Amino acid sequence: MTPQELRDRTMAFGAEAVRFCRELRKNPNARDLANQLSASSTSVTANYRAACRARSKREFVSKLSIALEEADETVGWLELLLRSETAKGEAVDVLLKEAKELVLILSASRRTAERSLK
């Protein structure tokens, strides 16, 4: 996957999460979780973009690490929504699957980048 393809994929993920959260906020009991999910999912996109503009390999690894942390946090919020039965259905399942895939991709990218620092 090229950096541009991953940039596009994280952007698509963030946009889909924003749409999902828009619907989720219609439930007053879910607003706080929707806000947390929206923040973490869009942060994946922002921090991956920042990594792509890094001025050094160390800065790249740092920004990539933040994107990874945010992707993992997003997985956590989605799992909480499912376990609390606040959200269910295909939309949350698709987001969770993509969030988990992004965690794997970003984790592998970070490992590769860290090896280049040694």
C-alpha cells in the first residue's frame, strides 16, 4: 500500500465514522461515546497525514505512533458501543473491522520505520 493509498483509506474511514457518529448522536444516551469515537477516528487521519509530512524519520515514527494509538482507541470505543448495546448492526461492524485493519497496517508500518532508525 502506498502512502497515498493509506492516506485515502484513513480519510474514508474518518468520513464514515463521522457519518456514523452523526446518527449515533440522535440517541441522547450515546452522545458522549459518539463524541469520543468521532475524535479518535478523525485523529487517525490527521496524524497519518502529519506523519507523511514529517521532517525526519524520528518524527515520522512519532506521528505514526500517535495515529496507531488513535486507531486502537477507536477500536476500543467501537467495542464499548457493541458491548453496551448502544449501537449494533452492519455499520458498526464495518467500522470495527476497518479500525482493526488500520491498527495492523499502522503497527506494521511503525515496526518497519523503527528498523530504519537503527
